[in-house]
Amino acid sequence: MELDTVNFISDLVKIPSVSAMSEYAQDVAKCANVLNAKFSELGFDSKIIKTDLHPIVFAERKAKMGNAKVRVLCYGHYDVQPPDPLDKWTTPPFEPTIKDNRIWGRGTADNKGPFSCLLAGVVDFLNANPNAPIDFGIMVEGEEEIGSPSMTKFIKENASMISDYDFIVLSDTSSPSSEQIVITTGLRGTGSIDVVFKGASTDVHSGMFGGVIYNPVQAMCEVCASLHTKDGFVNIENFYDGIGAIEDWEKAEIDKSPFDSESIKKLLGVSKLYKQGDYEPALAGRVLPTLEFTGIGGGYQGEGSKSVIASECFCKISVRTVPPQKTEDILELVKKTVRARTPEQIKVEFIEYKANGDGYFVNPKQFANDERGSKLSKAFKAVEECVEGVFGKKPLFLREGASIPLISDIKKYTGLDCIMVGLFNPEDNLHAPDESFKLSTIKNASSYYRKFFERITIC
């Protein structure tokens, strides 16, 4: 078995597998076929699973001697974000270019590059240890960038098969730099809702009816402003219910992170950061739930002015949740609060209401007292040792403020936990023009995964 990792990443990046846009559907399917062929070539029993949208590729390779000590399921996604705006790219997004110790192109960092490193580690490990007592599974989807609807359904329907594995490994989370690797212990859940505020049946003259009717834009601004307190917290009753205290070990890990307030300000080009009570921004962004306004509109938006009171306006609200919160419940609290605070002269409607997933957390300091817990404990110790051995620094164990809804669904339906090693960082421009991935990271990550599999096999 052979895998030239950089060339393989290049081959994948050449395929514009944009899951969100229907005109790329054939390219998404092509990418699935390329992966399926590669897995088969590498000795895996691989198959394409058709879904209502984009295919899943599922492959397995059992221990030759039938004596597996550990069963590992590797996850990744082959879909990518749209490349827009194209005029902001230095090199074409789907023409991979190697320069400045990086490979450039859409998907190099998210997730074709990191997944290829994981696959390379598997291949290198098996080449050196063909009779190793380990079962490998590979599960790759083409819908992660649009919420993983088909993968969630697949996991739910095949929970018993997937739960036969001991844990899942993936690299679809971030680290502050290519030298300081983070083992992601948690992710926030996410949900969204569009709110429409309606007044008169049509737009009306602001001179004739100003001060006569309640302006929907005014009502919306009042309601939106009421959803946060002056000290930065979400002002919704029961919004923070059930959230436990942060343990000392976790606070210590966050304190070690180079991604502190000063570095965040420098990265974002701002002089001050938002503050939630006594929580430092670097801590709050990982462990607290949030409510954000991601869009707003209403009234005249063109050049100049127009003396009109809009008949309706809208805002888009996004929430991030943390365990043990249920995103569906939090969205219901938002709806209830918005409805209660909307003036009686205004009609409020909720559309595009969607809970995309709950939060996830695995405590690397505490595991279940059973066989699976024992294997997971050993695996986390192996991660720490192997990351330090390859990258030269002890990894940090941190939650991430972003969301991968699939991870909580995996836990919900199969009971499996995930070992998430962050390989990309802010320099890689995820979801933006000029996305790239460091060649040195590719080399180190592939080496790390090989050593990790060796370590968990002899534990």
C-alpha cells in the first residue's frame, strides 16, 4: 500500500465538491468515487452508500489474525465550502498550488488535508505492522458543511454496527498554531431562527403615519436589545440552567493557550473584546452558550432616503449551546421571550426554525469504569504522548466554540466518544479565500497518526 499524501490532497482539491450548491452535485459524487477507489486500492472493503443527497463512503479493514485489541473508526468529510469571492483568491481555488511551504486551494485545510493525513497514518502503520491487532473503519461524508443530514440518518439507522467500534478519531477542529496542537474535548451545539416583525399591511408614509402606528423596525430593535444584559449575558430566563462549574484543570488548560485576549484582538483587528461578566473572552468563547444576531433587515436600503415605515422587518438569530443544554429547548426559550417582549401592536412570526445539534464534551480526566472507558483512557494518554513526541509540545485539552453537530449525534445514538486532534489554525483561512495547509503539518500529522496507532495497539 502506498499513499503520497500531498499528491492525494491535490487530487481531491481539484474536485470542486461543494455540497451547498446543486450545480456541483456531480463533482461531489466524483469525489466520493475517488475516495472509494482509493480505499479499495489500499486494501479496505469499501462501498459507496447512496443517500437522499450526497453519498457516504464507508470502508473497513479487519485485523488479519482476527484478534483485534482495539477497533477504531476514522471520520472525515470530503465536501467543501463555496469558493466565493473568487476575485479574492491569489491562486484558483480548485487548482492546488504548492508554494511557501503550503498547499493552497479550497479544502486543503477543511477537511481534505487533515483527513488525508489521518489516512496516511493508517497506511504507514499497516505497512509497518500488517498483522497488528486492530480493526479500522473509515466513514467519510459529503454533507458536513451543510449540517450532515444524511450522515446523521445513517448513524441512527446503523447505530449497532458503528457502536461495535471503541472510539472515533478525526481531525476537523482547530489549534492556535501548527506548533501548539489542541485536543478538542468539547463543541458547542448550534441552532438558528428567523424572526419576522409585522405592522401595517403595507409600507406607509412616515409623515402621515409616523407616531400613529408602531414601527416594526423600532419594535425589532427594542426586542433585540433586550436579549442581552449590560454585562454581556443573555437576558432570557433559564438560559443558563444546568450548566456546571468549569473544573480547575480546564481553566488551567485555557490559561496555557496562546490564543488569549491580546492575540484575539490582534487577529480580529479590534481594540477591545466583548465581555461577559467576569469571564475572560478566551474562556467564555469555549464554555458559555451564546445568542448572536447574524442578520437584520427592514425598511428602505437603497441610495438616499425614503420617507417610509416598513410593513415588516426581520432578524436572524443564532444560538450556541453547551452540555447539558438541548438546543431545541433553548430555541423554544428564545421564541417564548421574543414573543413576550414584542409590543402588542406588532405581529411576530418565526420561520426557518432549526436546531442543528447539541453540544458535546468528553472529560479526558475521567472515564467510565468499563472496557470501553479503559480503552478510551489509554487512547487519550497515547494522544498526549504522541503529539508531544512529533510536534515538540504537550497538547492542550480544550473545548472549541464552534460546532460539529454530527459529533453529539454520534454520542447520542452509539455511545461513542471522539478523539479530535486539531490540525488547522487561523493562518489556514478556513471558509475564506486563499485557504491553505502547511506541508510541514502534513508530514507531522501523518507521523503522529502512525505513532498513535502503534501506541494504542501495544497499550
